[in-house]
Amino acid sequence: MSELSRFFGIIIIMHYKEHNPPHFHIQYNEFTAVFDMEQEAVIEGFIPKKQIRLVLAWFEIHREELFKNWENGMNKKEFIKIEPLK
């Protein structure tokens, strides 16, 4: 497990050798969710709408880096930290 980014109390995590589809995990306070990068949607868990909007904005900016990290994770290579939303 690796923390990729942290902003406004939201933590973005990706795991090594995960199952498809490409996704990342979101933690916010007591809430957790899984975000499908292909569908661009939460597919498991719950995060409040305000935080989902922030995650979507961040995802749009860092889409390529996230897919590169997914590839790295599948190949047991090091994850690259991603700039937080500012």
C-alpha cells in the first residue's frame, strides 16, 4: 500500500499487484471508497459529495500519472507521489 497524495483531509492510496479494473482507494475521516479510473466513479464505499468533487478535479489533472502508477504497481515498481489539489 502506498499513499500517492493527500489534500483537504483526503488520502489517495494505491496497492501493489491489485485486481482490475484500474482504481485507487480514498480515505476521508471515517469514510472509505474505491474509485474506478476507467469509469471515473466510486464503485465501492462512500465519500461525501464535496470530497468526491475534489477527487474528480484532482483526477482530471493527474489522470496520466495515476495510470502510470497503476502500471508501476502491477509490475511491482515504485509508485510516484502526485501533487495534491491546491
